[in-house]
Amino acid sequence: KERSFDMKSVLVILILILTITSQGRNMNITEKFLDALIQVESKGDPTKVGRYGELGILQIKQCVIDDVNNKVEHANIWTINDVLDNQKAKTICRKYLSYWGSHYEKTTGKTYRK
């Protein structure tokens, strides 16, 4: 049975990775991390459509686009069609995970940086 994770689950995984490896200094999401995430989410298939409307290599949903536009960009810069472009999808994912990772640190007072 194939597994699919939503972006909030991915955030939990990211925080665990940061805790164990401290590779996320300044919430810099590495290309290696994104490549692993792409394999989990879509096996690299840019045309993949998830069961709940997730799209592209990173299986991004509209709610992720909304979060990035509202909480990071403070403008409607990204659209759901942008997730079909691999580089744009990676940028959206980085912004989303960086925002929520930083938010977690700010709200809990916990940090995973060396």
C-alpha cells in the first residue's frame, strides 16, 4: 500500500530530522532533503495527482499555497498551477516548511540549531 503524507506531517518529519542532525540551520531546507521528500510524495512524477487533490512532485494542496501567500508573501504570488513546475514547487515547499518551522520555534521557545 502506497503512503502519502500531508505537508503538516512533513513538518513533523522535518523537525525530527532537525533534532537529530541539526542540518536545518536557519531553517535552510536542503536540496537533499527535498529530493528525499519528492521520492516519498511522488517518486519524482510531476504529473502525480493525490487522492485529496495534492499535485506535482511534492504533492502540494491549495491550503499550502494559501499559507505561503498569506503568511509568507502577504500577497497572492503563487497559484496551484505553480506546483506543476518542479522548481516553483520546491520554492513553495521551502517557504512553507521554513515558515512553520520558525513558527514552531517561536511559539515553543525550542530551537534545533547548534
